[in-house]
Amino acid sequence: MRKRTFDIIVIFLIALALISLNQFDLLEESAKFMFIPILAFYFIGQLAERKFQK
């Protein structure tokens, strides 16, 4: 699987989980943005992998 395809799938799954949790009112007001740091750390990890792999 190509890396770009995997990225799109991960982003889609995180967005789908957040939307479904929001529809069932399982997220409180401050918890709606908890996936933003997860996405940030995901892409920072990819950047670190590319940089230190060489």
C-alpha cells in the first residue's frame, strides 16, 4: 500500500470516528478537538521517520 493512500485512510477513519461520536453526543464541548493532536503527532512521526531513516 502506498504511503499517501495509507495517510488518506487514517485521516478518513479518524474523521469518521469523530463524526460518529459527535452524532451520539458522546463528546463534550472541550473533547471535540482531541483528534487534532493525534493527527499532528502522526505527521510529526512520519516526518521523523523520513528524516532519520537515511
